[in-house]
Amino acid sequence: MTTPDPSPDFLNTTRASYDAMAPAYVEFVRGELAAKPLERALLSTFAELAAAGGGGLPVADVGCGTGRVTAHLHELGLGLDVFGIDLALQMVAVAREEHPGLRFEEGSMLGLGLPDASLGGLLAWYSTIHVPDEELPRAFAEFHRVLAPGAHVQLGFQVGDEAQRLTEAWGMEISLDFHRRQPEKIAGLLREAGLDVRSVVWRERETDGPFPERAPQGFVLARRPSAV
């Protein structure tokens, strides 16, 4: 088990921003997953892989936010022991209130505080988007460490080449960087961390409906190689 290093500056600002936004954010994203059938299909595939190849080990939703995707995985009825981890304590509090039957913990993807090879699956659904480029290899190395051999990791993120900074939301002052990345770049970094890439999906942005998007969306599925 690794011990997290002192928090880099981006962790502190990201935590503070989501702590401030938590009450408004939970209402903002409510119902979003119901409007996105492709995302639900990808999550179902990940859940099936975790149920079949995770050895019955827990599945972590890292950067779980309000817990909506954690709950979705649980509600698929595949018997996953799924729990959420989030950097922001107020987001953890919201997730616990919204989904009292599930487990949510405070933590950072740079140092998850979990034993080696202890997870049967790991989901990072739009949570690596706040991690700077120079810290991404460290996060992926941590994913590799906590995944059991043969277990999968699924990422979701916005596609692009530049970061966007948000300094205000719902009348609150925040400081959030949204890093857009190319799917092949993410796939390459996962390979460098020792993970086998199984699927790379790219889709155009939605411009209408209740949740219009500013960028295309990317999804990469990878797996820690099975022990020889």
C-alpha cells in the first residue's frame, strides 16, 4: 500500500471547488446518464467484465462525485461490490445522502490508500480531466497497482488538445482546469503504465437535448495483464 504524498496544488483547488459546488452540482447532473445511451452501454460492458473477471473483488468508482455512476453500476444487478472515492469531502457527503446503501470514501487517485491488486475493476468517469499532464502517469501507475491481474479500468473524458479553466459556477468563485485529451494519447499513457488497451471509443459532441456538450467525448478501456 502506498502513502499519498503531500497534495499538489491542483488537488487543493479541485477539492475546494467541488466542495463549494456540491449542492448545485448534484441537481445539475441529475438525469444526465439517462440521456446518454452510449455511455450506459459502455458502463454496462465494463460492469460485465468486472463481474466476470474481477474475482469477486470490489470495484472502485474513482472521482465518483455525487455517486450517480456508482449507483448505476450497483443497479445493473450483476452483484458488483462497488464503492466510490472522491477528493471532495462535500461530494462524498452528497453521495452518501443520495445513495445511503452504498459506500463512499474520501481519497485521491494519486494515492488511493488501497492494497496492491485489491480491485476487480476501476472506473475513472470524467475524473482524470482535472489531473495535469505531468501527474497523469502517476495516476495510471496507481490504477495499475490497485487492480488485480485481469481486472479492467474504464475512463471517460472530453476530447481535445487544450485545457479550459473555469473560475465561476452558479455564482461561486472556483478554480478548475478541464484537460481535454486525445484518446490515443490516453491509450498510450495507459500502455506505458503496464495496462493492455482493449477498446478506444470516440464520439462527436451532442449539440442539442438537455445536456449539450462543448467537445467530443472519449472512452478508453484497459486491463491489467493476467498473471503468468
